[in-house]
Amino acid sequence: MNLANQKETLISIIESISKKLIEAEKILTDLDSPAGDADCGSGIRRGFEAVAKIIPELGQMELGDILKKVGFTLAYTIGGTSGAMLGTGFIETGKSIGDKKEPDAKDWVTALENALAVIKRRGGNTQIGDKTLVDSLEPAIMAMKNLVGSQINMFSIIEAAVAAAKAGSEQTIEMVARKGRASYLGQRSKGHRDPGSLVIVIMFEAALESIKR
């Protein structure tokens, strides 16, 4: 992240994430159809269309408040488990950043770790291997944590997060779902990528593209 102008960069990332996830509606719906109720794509689109509408307001807010505003918007408009988990992610990251105006890379990673812990707890002690967004989110955050303080720039840190998220998402294809509606299918949930894990990949990819610009 451009630590010299974090607010502008954060808003750009949120805008990019919104655009890419709105565009991903069909692929998310297709992934959700075999093992879920095929509403992941429409829910995500609805949530991030709502976020896109509030972007003009975000420039008047501090970093933590921006993230919380996005989180509450997602939780309210997406609904269900996806809305709760994504909303929680943004809200808890915002709480951890608080009123910091220039958080460093370690602050951001710590905030993401704190958010992950709450997401896992609210998901019923969700763990890697349960075939959820945690399967891509946790490896991404751990990849970032391992590089913080190593003189590597933020672009390279997020690049590592993208690679880890992709690998984690890919692994969900061979998993049997243990959480959510897909878990009702048992062994039949195997052979399909978890759509939530792909949402996380797209989010980190969008962040990387924004920083690259």
C-alpha cells in the first residue's frame, strides 16, 4: 500500500474490489449451484453495488471508519453467511485500525489477523479444511505476516497473499464441506471450488492491481 496516501489507496482498492466482484456474479453463481443455493453471485453483486454507491462518501472518513462503513453495508445488503463473514472482516479490520492515520504494514496485518479470528469464531469455529472463505483468507494473511518487517515492499507482500489465496482456493475443490449449506451434501460437495474462497482471491487480486497503478 502507498503508505504516504493511505486513504486514497484504500478507497481505490475498495472501488476495484467492488467492480471485480460485481463482474464475477456469473462465475460465483455457477460455483454455488452444485453445492449451495446458487445465490452467492447475486448476493455478492448486490452487496458491492451498495458499496460502490457509498464510495463518494468515504473520502470524508478516517481509515477505520471507511472499513467499518463498508462492512456494515455488506452485512446489511448481502445477508446470510456471506454477508456476515465479509461484513465482519471489514468491520473488525476497521476496529483494529481505529483512529490510526498512517498505520504501517504490521498494523494492517495485525488488523487482518484480528478480523480472521472473529470470522472463524462467528462461523462456528471455522478452520482451514472446512471448505469456506477461510481456506483462502487465512493462508493469504499468513503469507503477509511472514513477510512483514523483511524490507519487502507492500506490493510484494500482497502479491504473496494473492498466490497463497489462490492455492488455498484451489485446495477447496477436493474438500468435503463441513460448514454451511454445502455441508448437507456430504461427499457430493467434493469436486467443486468454494465460491467464498474465490471471493477472497478476487479481493486480493483487486488490491494488488490498485497498488500497481
